[in-house]
Amino acid sequence: MQIKRVLNFAAFFLCMALSMLLGGQVFGAALQTPTGKKIPGKILGEADKVYRVGTDLPGGGRIIFNMQKDKVDPHGTVPGKGRIESIKGTAEIKKAGMPRFVTAFKHMSVNPGDEIRTGPDSEVVVTLETMAISGIGANSQFTIKHFEQEPETKAAKIKIDLPEGKLWSEVGRLKTKDSKFEVETPTAVTGVRGTVFLVEVEKATADTSVSVLSGQVAVGSKGVAAPEMILNKREALIVKAGQEPRKFGPSELLAWIVQVVEEWMERSESFKSVTALAGIGQVEEIEIQPGLPEAQRQQVYDAIQAGWEKAAEDFFQIDKALKMFYLDFARFPTVKEGGLKALISMTGVPQWNGPYCSPETIRDHYGVPYVYAVLTDAHGNVFAEITTYGYDQTPGTNDDRQKIIKEEDARRWEDGKNYR
């Protein structure tokens, strides 16, 4: 009787936790607009046709947007693209075709063939295509085997290889019936159609456990002639080498799912905090300093929004200008040469073929020059960094914007190529 009471209490706790977690509170990743204008924010809730997105304002307060679902893509990055959204601890990446791992950094692009590995107490959050966001846990390896979007059918296809470690994934509703998101381990293949789920691979045995917190996945055992097993919300299974998938029984499942829910509640915040994109939707609410007149609130909002929009377009133009400069000089302009000013004018240098962009492009909406630096990471990789400190002109606040242009991308770039 006492054991039954304990199980009933645990079941009650589990239901409450899942209700909080899955009943409207798990909203992840990004919102994508055609123009790609960005604001930092969190998805606070959703209705049938609308997302509610909140973004903090410098100095306190926030703006809450109502974003139309039919005009945005949850989990969005540019189609056919991916990037690292955040890094906790240590992480390395080996780019496709490269011989060694290098230190990974925030906002680094990821592409098919790239391999990521993490150290102890570490985690990397990655957005892929316009449909998925994944968190790679500690001591894990993760290879992007394939991801693309068919230009005509718009079908998105992503395949991830997880030889060891842990992978949290939140996958948005797939756009077409031909879209696919798969995670492959040494013993199993997991296919998804919109869900929050966890795949974990034991290093020593390659045993694969799959847990579903939302949606539905299909799991097949590699090398075994057996039908796929369907996992629904609040279910889990394990796949051992050469065996069919086995679902967890009631008592085993209870303890397991409680542990998984607790872990997800810790990690879901990093998923929710990924950049949200603006440019559409209605402002529902502006919370600035208490007592500030509505007209002044609107002025603050307008100034912040205008700054974000100009930075998005300027960064695109500066990216192109720096790559054009690189074609002429085989390097980025130095700070001694004036930094971004070298894109506008440079006297006495025969190979200079500018101006590469307009003078207003290198200043933010508030008239302040973008901060420019050329940096080298620990492995000798060179990249240019452009930063604006936004409305409050204070480093480290939520309205900051930053653009990274890697030397390896500039080296491969050809003028006139459509890379937006």
C-alpha cells in the first residue's frame, strides 16, 4: 500500500510537471520572416494562429509581439543553413573536409558534414534549416549528415548522426509530407514529425534510449527485420544491438520520465531564448519605465526597432563589402587602415577597387560607427567581428547586435553569388 501511494504521488508530480511543460509552456527556437530581421526574445505562448513573443528592453521593461503563425517558421534559420546559437562549457567543430577540430564559437555556421563534440558539463544549441533546434549534451559527438530544402517542393530533409552522448531536439511541424528529420545512432534510427524528444547513446554498449515529451516519433532497430515502433508523448524505449526496440514498462517509465522532464525543464530555457525574428505582427504591449507616457514608450520602441532593422541590412552589405575587399587584398582591412572606413576610401593603394559600400552602411541607426575587429581564435582561424551596442550604446545588453565574417568564407566567396 505504501509503495502504491509513493507511485501515485510520483505520477501526480509527473502529470503536473508535464502539464506545465507541455500544456503551452514549451516554445522554442526562432521565428523566421522573409527579410530575416531579428530581435532577441522568447516565445511566451501561442494561440491557434498567433505566437506571443516577448523581448526585453534596455533599462528595464519589454515589448510583446503578436506574430502570425502563417507568416513565420518556428525554429527558423535561412533555408539550407544552420548555426550555433549558444555554447556552454567547451565545444569543438570539425568542418566538412577539414583535417582537425577547432574551437566552436557562437553564431558559427554549420553545414552538412560538420562534426561537433562537447566536453564535460558542456552543451551546444544548434538551429538547422527552418524546422529544428538541437541541444548536444556533455561528452557527445554529433555529425550533420545531411540537410537541405528542395527549392520546388520546399521539403526539408535533415539527418543527424549521434555515435555517442545525448541529443535534445525540438522539431517544428514539418512543412510537407516529404520532409524528414532523422537521428541515427549505432543501433537505431529515429524519425520525427514534430516533437520534443531525447536520444541518448551509451558509449560502451551503443545502447540507444529514446524519450518523447511532445509529439510522436518512429524508432527502428538497425540490422533487425522488424517494423518501426511508434513512441507517443510521455513514452520511452531502449534499443540494444541486434534486438528489436523495447518500450519501458509502467514502473520503469515513471522514474525515467520524471528524470527526463526535470532535465528538460533545465535545458528548455536555452531553447526558448534563441533569437526571435521581427518585421511582422502587431505590438500587443510595451512595458518600459513605470509612468512613462505612451507617446514616449512608442518613441523608444520605434528607435529600437529601427536600429535592429538597419543593423540587419547593414550587416548584409558589410559582409559583402568585406568579401569584395578580401578578393582584392587577400585579407580583411586592418584597424590601422581605418577598419570599416577602408571600405569607403583608401588612397595610394593600387589594388583598392572601392568603394565597396556606402558611408552610411558603416554607422548604426543612431549615427555611431560599428565596432570592428579582426580576431584570431586559438587554432589560428581569422574572422572579422562587427558589433553595434544598439539603442542604449551599452555593451552586453539585449539590444546589441553582432556579425561574424570568417576568413574561410571570404576565401571561397565569389562576387555576384547569391548567398543571402
